[in-house]
Amino acid sequence: MRLFEGCDDGRPLTMDDGIGLAEALLGLPGFRVLAVSETRGEVVVEIETTVEVVGCRGCGTRAVAHERMPVEIRDLPCFGRPARLVWRKRRWRCVDADCDAKTWTETSPQFSARALLTLRAGVEACRQVGENARPVAELADELGVCWWTVMAAVIEHGTPLVDDPDRVGPVAKLGIDETSWLRANRAHATLYATGLVDLDASILIDMVEGNSAADLRRWCASQDRAWLDGISVVTTDLAESYRAGLDPHLAHATRVADPFHVVRVGNRCIDKVRRRVQQETLHHRGRKHDPLYRIRKLLLAGSERLDERGHQRLLLGLRVGDPNDEVVGAWLAKESVRDVYLTDDPDEAELLLDKAIVGCAEDDVEEIRSLGRTLAAWRTEILEHHNTGASNGPTEGLNLCVKKVKRCGHGFRRFQHYRLRVLLHAGGVTWPHRPVPPRIRTRAPYSVA
Ligand SMILES: [Zn+2]
């Protein structure tokens, strides 16, 4: 269906005629609309540039029009319908026979060369995938292009935003945490990545492939020396690889063991003992009505969070399911770890931690002794939390954003794509300004006049 066409004499209507409504809707400076039609649920807009006089690139003589060729480009949807631009692109020719320029095609800053999307459509696709963590495939469907076209736009417009030197300022507190980015399959084990976080600004600084000491060291080596010197506190989980990887580039920083991960080590100890005792007493994995299985969540909750009924259920479960008091021992050990964080006083914390370490070391249960050894190995780092107040809390918050990207991507093949999309979503990127329209039909201010 033909919706709009230029004048009968072949001269197109423009803004200059006072009725350039189509151009006003199109919003591409330097272009005029030749025709608008609608086919199979999409709007097709034929356009051309408004330039009439062009100088030769080689010699500067006035060029003559040589030929035209239609180039199809996808643009942002128009009033809810997918839009296709058909640009009647001109080829110009130099009249000077001696000139080397011969013929050339016109270009426009609104269109990247060879790109299937207009600049504004590419930028918007990048924003949807990055800022809103939307799947690339969804955008591709919406715009009527293939997956790679959208991903190419995300790479083209997103990379400069991520590489922007102003994105990450000086960092005083650095958080390091691992996330898995690709689940294990037949070909490989689970692949991990290391996230580096500015704990004060709550932004993801970078994402590094792998979680080994060498991976972390390599990243540190590629950073600016002065920037690394500005980091005074580094928070990690209780992973030996990260502790080793901080040397030598971040050896000057105070190391803090993240409280959440310290408590989790205690929780894991309980789970291990509970599963073993379950297996030894009932000879099967925990089932719905097994006494220990029923209190598995109560065991992990802090004792101060349990109400009277919770306490009763916990005691009953332990009395029935834990004949040798092994789970009770693990529970007490876990509570002694939690106690360290109930105080804000560094001296008190030191006392409580040493008590926990000694208590664990004297226990008969191997899992609890192992917990004690871990605590002893990380004693300095655990106690630094009370001196610096640093924790990986912001990191864990950002991990939720990272997981959102991971979920919407339904798995990634290339780490570089994963890194780009995660950094666009959680890396504190400054997005190009987009006008905020005023609200209409909003409640008007009450007037007495
Ligand atoms: Zn020329």
C-alpha cells in the first residue's frame, strides 16, 4: 500500500515546501523522503540525501551524478511497525578525465559503512542489550535482522563505552570474586571468571577469564602502576589462588577475608557433617521426613534468628538424628565463627576468633578440625574486616546483575562477548544522553485562580 509519494513532476516534497511532514517523522538530517509504503507488516521508507552540489574528492571540480543504487537499511521501529529504509544512494563521477577519483558513492554519518542498521538503531540495540540486559536474539527478531548484526552493533557501540578511561576512577577498595560463566558440558569443565569490583562505587571494573593466581596476576600486570598503588584494601573470598595472585602487584594492600564467605565456610562444614551422619545412621541420602534433613535450614540460620519454636525443632532433630553429637559440634563451631561478626570491636573479635580456632582444633570430628585449619590460615585476613570495615557486600550485589546477563544470554560461547555484556550492564557505563519526554495527561497542579 502506497502511503506517501513526492510531487507529480518528480520533485519530492521537502521541509522547504512547508509540508515536509515525512522528514519531520523520519528525523534524519540531510535526507528527504521519496516514498513511504507498507508491506507485510513493515514500513518501507525510500530516502535520498538533499545535497545537490558535490566537489570531487581528488581535484575538487564539481562532480556529476553517475548512477543510483538502492541500499536497504534497518532502522528503529516506526509507530510499532518494523521500519526499512531504502536509501537511493548516489554515485558521483568526476568530469576531469585525468583525475584518479573517477566515481565514488556518497556516505552519511547516520549510517556506518556496510552496516545493516542505522547508527541510531545500532546505538539503541546496544543499550537494550547492555543497560537492560536483553537477549540479542530478541532484539534481532524485533528489528528484523540476524543475531550477528545486533551483536556487531553491541560490539561497535559498546566497546568504546567499556574502554572509556573515565569509567573507572581511582579505586581505594578492590573486591575480587569468582563467578562461573559457562556450565560444564561434555567438552569442558565449568569455566570460571574473576570479577574485579570497586567496592565504594559498586561497579564492576573488569571481568577476567579464569580464576587462578596467574589470571589475576596477569590482569594486575596490565594495569597502571600508579592506579594499583592507590588501592589500599583488597577483599577476597577464602581462595588460596587469589591470595597468591595478589603478589607482587597488590602486595602493599591490606587483605580482608569477606565475612559472607567466612561464614559460608562454617555452613559448608555443617552440611558436610550432616550428610555424613545421615548416611552413617540411616544409610541413605536425606529424605523429606528424616530428622536431620528436616532441620537442614535451621542448622544454617544464626541462632539469634531462631524463635522459640525453631529452637525446639532444632533440638528435637539433633536429639533424634545425631547420636554422637557430631552435628551439634559442627553447629557450635559454625556459631563460634558467626560470633566473630557480632562484635565491632577488633580486640574482642580477635579473642572470639582464637577461641573458635582452638575449639575446632580440639574437636574429634575431622570436618570441624579442617574448618579450624582454614580459619587459622586466614586469621589475619578475617580480623582485618574489623579494622577496615571492608566486605564484598557490593560484589555479591553486582553478582546478581552478572547472573541476569548470564541468564538472558542462555549461555555464551565467547568470553569476550560475555565480558562486554557484563561490563555494559554492571560496569558503571555512561550511556549517551537520551531525551526524557515530558509527561502528558499527568495530574495538573491545582490552581485557585
Ligand atoms: Zn576529480
